[in-house]
Amino acid sequence: MHRPIVVIISDEPEFSLAITARWLVERNVPALMVKGSDSCGQMEKENLDLAIVGGFQPELLGPVLDSLRATGKPVIHVSRMDCHSPKLSGVISLPEIFAWPELLVTVASQILEREHANADVSRLLESNSQLEHEAALGRYMLEVRHNLNNALTSVLGNSELMLLDPETLTPGLRPQVETIHNMTLRMNEILQRFSSLQKEMQLVEQQVWKKSAKGARAGA
């Protein structure tokens, strides 16, 4: 199971410590990483699920948020009275009021749960697309099997009739007809192995539908 990664960006140790201490009392604790504002030059290379910023000079907020935008991950900015978050997509601003770590962990936990649910839905949609492709191939195989089975039935019936009437076959032709008859029987046995394919396909499609419906409810 994937353990979410939360990066705390701050120049004040008390800020990071308050978040870490509050989160450690939760049952599900993400992997917490602490960075300073001077280490945010290439955040797009970081593997993270959520970023929390706060506790540094107001003039540093813009560059930090710009570097985090490249990650495409949600950001929570804990803002003081004299510092407001720019209107950037994905940035949630929380005021640094009394008991702010409590509010922060609650909001962050909800964000991480939603991101996890969205990732599950994306994986299910990708899996469903692959299964739809395989199902189309399976339906084509069933159609080919039906047509081949009709042709083989005709070949098998005619070869058996020829073998039952020895006068119609010369000594040199009979072994060839027997070969045709035997190979037709073998091909028919191979095609019979696909008899359960349709039932298996229906079962797989039902399972995919159930998983997709469950993932859609979780991401709602």
C-alpha cells in the first residue's frame, strides 16, 4: 500500500515541529519530509503527494509556490495575518489561528484520501480500457470459432462419407482423405476449448463493472 509523502516547507523549526507532533497522534501518519525555503529550486523532481508551506518571510512565498506548481500536487499554505496566498490553482490557504495544527491535519488528511481515491479511479479506468480491448478480441475469436466450426463440420461430414464408400476412393487417395479427416477432428477439438471463453468474458466484465462503480463512489 502506497504511503503518502507530505513535504513541509518552512524556515521555522517550531512550525514544522507543531505539524509533526500533531500528525503523530493520528493512526495513519504519512511520510513527513521537512525542507527550507532555500531548497525549493527544483520541486518538480520531488516525489510528493502534498506540500505544506508556512513559517518564512512573505517575500519568499511567491517563488516557493511557483516551484511547487510544477509538481501538480495540492498545496496548503498556513498564512499569517500579514501574508496571504496568491490565487493559484491547487493552493489552499489556512489562517494561523489558535489550534491551527488541528485544522491543518484534518484538511490535509481529507486531501490525501481524495488523491488516493482519484488514483484508484484512474487505475481502474486504465484497467477497464485494457479489458475492453481484450473483450473485443475475445468476441472476434468467438465469431471466427463459429464460422470455422461450420466449415469444419462440412469437411468432416464429407470426408466421413467418402471413407464409408471405398469404391469412390483409389488406394492412393484414401490415405489423403484419412489425413484430412484426422486433422479436421484435431482442429475441432482445439476449437471446443474456446467453448467457455464467452462465460469467462462475461464474468470478467461483471467484476470490472463492480470495481469501477466502487472506485467512482470513493472518488465522489
